[in-house]
Amino acid sequence: MNDLGFPSAPELVTPEWLTRVLRDAGTLDNASVTSLSTEPVGEGVGFVGQIARIKPEYDRAESGAPETLVGKFAAADEAGRELAAMYGIYRCEVNFYREISDAIALRTPRCYFNAVNESATEFVLLLEDLSATGRVGDQVIGCTLDEAMLALAELATVHASWWQRDELGQMSWLPLLTDLAKISATQAYPQNWKLCLEQYGHLLSPEIRDAAPSLSERLVALMTRFEEVPHTLVHGDYRLDNFFFANPGSDYELAVIDWQIACRGGAAYDVAYFIALNLEAEVRRAHEAALLEHYHRVLVEQGVKDYSLNALKDDYVLALLGYLGVAIANVTALDPANERGQELFALLLERSATAVMDWNALDALPQGGA
């Protein structure tokens, strides 16, 4: 354990520490954890951290004692921890559970414990295991149209409840979406775009490959336009791997995890990320217009005014371009260490590039030399 008194890796969780945490959280009264086991969760998902399912054994039965929990920890490798610190994602998620999760208009897992060190290179979250009440999504496989409609309705409700709220600017730990994008464009992209083209260039159109050398500078210029759109609470990683669709009898329809990239910015980023990167191209093309209209209709029903469907579509195009830059910058930045991770990275890049071409989004880029 480190100086803050929390385990920095799954194998360092002890029965004594877990007992103390669950008692402090009001989950245990008389029972104690006598032993525990851990197993990795989310193969190909935890690129900048370790996720483990923790199964405790107790010395006596007690109502409310969790059968399993989910622990989130810093990446095992230094590169992953440095990347996390650069974007501030460990501190962000810890603060999300401290300040926002209980009040958000969306089901999130209960947090039993959270801590982060001063340099934001180590953290721990001890969370409710939603696998007991729901089915996790799969970004590679995709989802049904009804599930997509549900996800966008829930997203619109969250966005509407935080639309242009003053509290967003008062949370110093909650970064601007455009600031995160600029970090990616100015620090990661210049180092990685050539390697991306070498390894994944076959997934990109000739037009995107031609734009790649100057894309980061043009995206930074584009961010000034995206800074002017209405701000709300943005999840930042709104995708199927972070969803739990409810089992019969659950107290929710959809629960959403992984708030490491929560930020304040344009709602269209979450919308574009979900539609363009979670649906196969043919499915997206067939239903994209209806999905955008559905999201916008719920947004308006929840009280958002002066944000037209056409404005959403314009911002959607900007968001597609922004994510293409993020994908190129980061697709080779980390070794996912397993086949599913490699498949997912490639799929995100391919779907992003395809959507950009379908929308002629490159035309929206500021002029720049190649």
C-alpha cells in the first residue's frame, strides 16, 4: 500500500483493508472479511488501468454484504500511468464519484471507496459490481436499434440536466473537452501519426491519409469553433463496453460506468462517439438520421432551448473530426496486450474514418498545408 493507505494494485487488497472500507461505507456492521480472491475484468478494455473483480469471504452472514465488488487501479506499466496523469483521468473519475455520481440523472455504480495520490499516477475505486444486475455491452459486436435509442435518450437526459450550468465551471478538476483534445493533438498526435499510418493506413481513405500530416494543427484551429458551442457534462467515453443493460427486476434500464474522461464541453461529442463508433457502418447509415432526431427530441423535451437539430448536426461533424484525430493519435500509443484490444483499437479508427468520409467532414477543417 502507498502513503495514502490504499492498495495500488489488485493483488495488494487485503481482508483487513476491505473490512475497514466496507464498514466505513456502512455496508458491514458486524461481519469481517476473512479472505478474498481477485480476477481481471474487461479484457481489452482497461488500457490505462487495471480492473479486477473482488470476491470476499466473510466470517458470518450479514444482509447487504456484497458478494463481489469491482476495483479500479492504476495501470501496471509506467507508460499507462504517465498517459493517465497527462490527461488527469484518475483524479477526474475519483472526483466524479465524490461530487457528481449521486446526483446525476443516470444510474452509476455505488462507490464504496475512492482515493488518488497527489501526482494522480495512482488511484483506487471500489465499486458496486453491476454484473449481478445487468449485461455489459460489447462495442465490437454492436447493439440493437432499441438499445441505441435507450442509450441516446439517457444521454440526452444527462446532457439536458447539466446544460449550461454554472456549477460546471466551478469544478476545477473537470477539464474542458477542447483542452483534452488539444493535449492529444499537440502531444500525442505528432509522435504517433506516422506509426498509425504504417500500421493502420489500410483502414483510412486516401483523403484522410493525405490530410494526416497537417491534421493536428488544423484540429487545434477547429477547437476554437467547438469551444463556442453550449457546454454540458460530457461522459467522454460513451460506448457499449461501458454500459450495463438491465436484467429483469433491476432498478434501472441502463447503467453507465467509466467516468475517467468526464469533462465539460459540447454534447455532440458523446453523441458522435456513440453513434459512429458503436454501430457498424451499414447500421449507422440506415438509422443515423433517426437516432440524431431521437436524441434531439429528448433533449428538447428535457428543457433545452435554442439548440436546433441543424446545430446538433453541425457539431456532430466537428466531433467526428475531433475523434478521428484522437484515434490516430492514440491507436498506437498503448499496447493493449491482447487480441480483443487490438481489434477494438482498429475498429474505432476504421469506424471513425468511415463516418468522417460519409459526412464529408474533412471539408469542415480549417485550411492548412499538407
